[in-house]
Amino acid sequence: MQEQNLTTPASGQSSGLSLKVCGMQQPGNMLQVADLKPTYMGFIFYEKSPRYFEGKLPELPADIKKTGVFVNEEISRILEIAKQHKLDAIQLHGEESAEFCQKLKNNFQQHGNTPELIKVFSVGDHFDFQKIQAFEGIADYFLFDTKGVLRGGNGKEFDWQILKEYPSNTPFFLSGGIGPEHGEAIAELKNHFYREGKPDLLYAVDVNSKFELKPGLKKLKELKEFKQKINS
């Protein structure tokens, strides 16, 4: 099948999908990936993850949003790490409640700094979109990942057709087993939202394990080609 590009059928204009490269671990590799100019770079602050990050971040370009990934973490710890690494976005990958998210946001506002807030939802064979309602107006973005044994990085995709029933106006990240071979499927989903008159709902693509030589070490050539493909 001939590969589609990410354009609206009506206007032919580029969709401009953002790219998030998550699970970064090695400073040298971070700088190499930074040269590819992803919109987001993710660092996992969850000790049970094989991509757990500890140490000091290198100096990264200001236009790359440093994203901290947390799982059921204490607010005080999130605030501490966000300050230490000057994070631009916070991704909550656990069972955090809407009340927790609002309290976290309030704490950031009190300190004069409000990173973007990304709330993750795990998707299995089915998904009840009522789960996201309580987070409307609190989270800046939702992220849909594959429900699996690990907190991300499972290397498996869910049935993205579920998202065609997405009822919200909050933009979302697509995640879960995305690899170099998924350009056409992502294009099809993006164009679905164009046809629905909501071209910005599918805001970003989040990649991780399918672009690795080993946990935390990303493949540069594959990332470069994928970024070009989703923005062709």
C-alpha cells in the first residue's frame, strides 16, 4: 500500500505533529537526539523503570521541552525534581486523581512556574472515555498508552481505532509501541480528525522502546527518518 503523508485531504497543508522521545538516559545520546529537534524529550523518574534517570541533564536547546515522567509520586518530590532539572512538562503515568493533579498544578502556580501537565491513561481492548472527564481543564494534554505489565515501554500498540470515538477537545499524545513502521497508520488517524474538523486533537506522537538499541539508548537514524515521515 502506498504510504500516505500527514496532510489534510482538503487543503494539503502539513499537520505539524509534535514528537516526544521518551526514556532518555545517557547524556551523550540526549545531545544527539536533541540535534533532531523533537518537541519533547522525556526522562523517567520512576525507580522501577529500566529507563530510570538519575544524574545531571546536559544543557539542551531551550525549544526542547524537558518532560519528567512520574508514577504515583509525592507532590513534594515532583516539585523538587522539576526545580532541579528545570522541567517544562510533567507527565503523570500512575493512578493520580484529578484532585491530585489540581493540587500539583496549584503548587507550581504558587512557586511562579507552571509546567505543562500531561495525564496518561492506559488503554486495553476497550476504554471508557468517561475516565478523562474529571481531568478536563486541569491537564493540558492527555496521553494514551498501551495497558501492559510495565509503566510504559511495553513495545505494544493498542487498537488506535478506539480513539476515533474521542469525545474531548483536549489535545492528546499517541503512545504505545510506536515504531518506524507506523507512519501510515498515524497519518490515517490524523486525517480522521481533519475530516472531523478537529485537526489539532492528535497533537503529538510519543516514542520509546521501538527506537532503542537498548533501554535508554535511542537509534538516531530511525528517529530522524520517522520524524521526517510524520511531518512530510
